[in-house]
Amino acid sequence: MIKKTVLTLVKTVLPLLLGIYLIWVFFSGMDPRAKELFYKALAEANYFWIFLSLLLGFIAYLSRAWRWGFVLEPLGYKTPFWHRYHAILIGYIVNLTIPRAGEASRSAMLYRSDGVPFSSSFGTIIAERAVDLVMLGLVALMTALMGWGDFMTIKQQIQDQFGDAVLNKQGGFPWKYVIYGLIILAGVGFAYLFIFKETFRSKFQNFAKGVLQGVFSIFTCGKPFSYSFHTLLIWTSYILMFALPFYSLEQTSSVPIAGILLGFIAGSLGIMFTNGGIGTYPLLVGLVVTFYLQKDYPEDAKAVGNALGVLIWATQTILMILLGLISLWLLPKNYSKENEDAH
């Protein structure tokens, strides 16, 4: 119990502390004039474009919930659309507290409302994440082809600003060896339990079987065109959701499509490092936008770029939290252990 609590705290607190540190870096890097321009940009932004961006975000949530039903049906589970939607949104707000824990919470919520086995729904989510990774890779490839020179320059700037300071710091604590050691220790522990503990082996095999059934349900859903349509709708909504706020500020309205897509990729990477992208998302997006503004607005580029990064991240995060809290309240607890035993 203590070990589990410590691991949960580490997974929660360390990314959060990193995010807070990056927020400090974010603001400390601006002089008083830049901060004044930053707040001015936020105050004078055309929030009509922000509203349209939020609307597209909501459409993406709905489409993701609809698509999820296609891969649950082959497993024998016909769940209400709104139950799937609520489970997804609850998973999103959990990700804001514990990175990557939202997927497990999403499966747990669907079990709570409809009795879908955790392993089965979790397998469908793994398949979904694989599809998302492919789509992100395609966007990254398209972005690189459209602006390879800018892509490499910005990549080098990110590496210079973050990589050398954090990952390649000479004489620092050898974190990578600690991580390797923990991975090896976990592997040895798993092997011992699997070989010598029959109960653990049986439970793991049943869990793995359920996960694999969920993963391969994407190939047996019977509606591949509908699944593909919703995948395209989700990712088109994501890109437009990110792009529309650029038109809310006069300075950023002329950023080229390649620049917008580079910002999208940078923001997507930022979400992976901290809870919900706190600190990293606006910082990385701001860096990309600054790169494209520095020619026409050399004195204002950083302040305006940072303002846009915060504007996109903050509004989408607030929407996610509000919708997630509503879902947490509305998702019914229809299913219980007694229901399962009765079946």
C-alpha cells in the first residue's frame, strides 16, 4: 500500500512540479514591457474565434465517443452514447492530475455504468491510441514536408532550450540509470510472480486475453468506413481547433499553415510531459509562434507568441474541466458486483 501511494505521488507530483517550474521559466523570460504586451494581447483577442475553437473541441469529444461504440459492439457490449462520452471526459480530467491515468479511469467508468470488463474496454483504448499515434505521425510528416527548414530550426531551438538544460546536463544526477534499474527490477518481479504464482499467472493471462480482444476489435468492428470517417473528423477538428485562435490576434493571423501545424505538433508533445500540458504546452507553442513573428514583429514576437500559447491551452483546459465535472456528476452507477454475480 505504501509503495503504491509513493508511486502515485511520484507520477503526480513530479510532472506537476516540472509544469510549475516551466510556468516560472515562461514568465521570468519576459521583461516588464513584454509582460504588458502579453496581458494586452489576452485582453484584446477576438474571442469569437476562441468560441469556434471550443465548439470544434466539443465536436471532437462527441465524435470520439461515437467511434468508441464501433469497437465495443464486436465484443458484445452495446453501451449508451452518453455513457461513453461521460467516461471519456472523466478520463480527460483524471489526466490533468495523474498523467496517462485517464485511459484506465475511462475503462473503470464504463464498467461502473455498464459493466463492460475493464480489460476489454482498455484494449479498445490501446487500439485507439495506436490510431491516434499514426494520425499524429502523418500530421508531423506533412508538416515536415511543407516546411522542412523551419521544422529543423525549431527542433534545434527546443533542444537547445530544454534538452541541454535538462537531459544532457553534465555532472547531474544519473536519472536514466535509476529508471533503467527500476525497469529491470519490475521485469524481474513480474517474471517471478508469473512463474511461481499460479493465481497471478491466471489473472494476468485472463487480463491479457481481454486486452487483446479489445485491441483487435478495431479490425472486426464491421464499420471500417464509419470508424475512418470519425477518425478524420476528430483530427480535422483538433487541427482546426488549434488553428482558429491564430485569427484572434492580429499579429498571428498571418502565420503560414506550416507554422500552425508545427505549433500543433509542439503542443501535442507538450501534453505528454506534464499534467495536461501545464507549462510545457504554452511554452512550446509560444516558441514556435515567436519564430514566425520575429521577422515582422521583432520586439513583440515573444510576448504575443506566449499569449497565444496560453490562450489556446487555457481555454481548452477550462472547457475540458467543466465538461469533465459535468460528466462526473451525470454518469450513472448502474452496474455493481451484484449485477455481475447475477449474470
